[in-house]
Amino acid sequence: MRNILLLCSAFITCFACADVVSETSLPEVSVAELANYKMKILPDVPTSSADIKLVILEDCNYNKLNKVERNGSTIDIEKQFNSMIMAPCFMTNDTIPIGKLPAGTYRVNYKLVDLSTVTQNKTPFAIAFKLVVTN
């Protein structure tokens, strides 16, 4: 119950955020801080031979993966939902495959987008983090 209250308060806080979030203005966190957002990278130490995944813990089941795109050293991940549907949120863990990456440092931009036509805030949650992949 406490986790649901924290999540609700986070969404209420985020609804007061700016309407448009560009990739360059995303708040950047460290991989270690992802746990504060109920996220983590697998494996813990990504290597170029490993299949890398972003795990979102306690995600609403109606948040659907829209894209995972890599452009050079930038990886954009976007999930979508529609707040007008007002579906109940059943918490589930979601594993998003990023895949094998060459050794290097990547910027991962994660956005949750509301498809509702009446909401003021189209991006209630967005963060960026640096992902270091070793050989």
C-alpha cells in the first residue's frame, strides 16, 4: 500500500511538470540512482557480450512499450498510456530488451507519454542516465 501511495504522489507531482520534455532537458541520474525510480539495468555490470535489459519494477500494466531506438550513443525508450481510459493499475515488472551494445558510454532517455487528448502534461515521467558498457 505504501508503494502505491508513493507512486500516486510521484505521478501527481509529475503532472505539475512542464508539458513538453526534450531529450536534452531530461533530468539525468546515475545508474545507481535508478533504484529510486524502481528501475534497474541487467546485468549489473553491462558488457559488450551481454544482452542488456532495463527492468521497471512495479510498473502499471497499461503502460505499453512504444519504442526502443538507438541512434549512435543515444538510446530512446518510450512507453505510452492513455489516462482518459481510467483503467485500474495492476503493478507488474516489465523487462525492456536493449540488446547487445558495443563497448562505450550511452545516454539512455526514458519517457512515459500520456496519449490523452485532454491532459496538460503529455510526459508525466522522464529521466536520462548514462549506461557504460565494457568489453
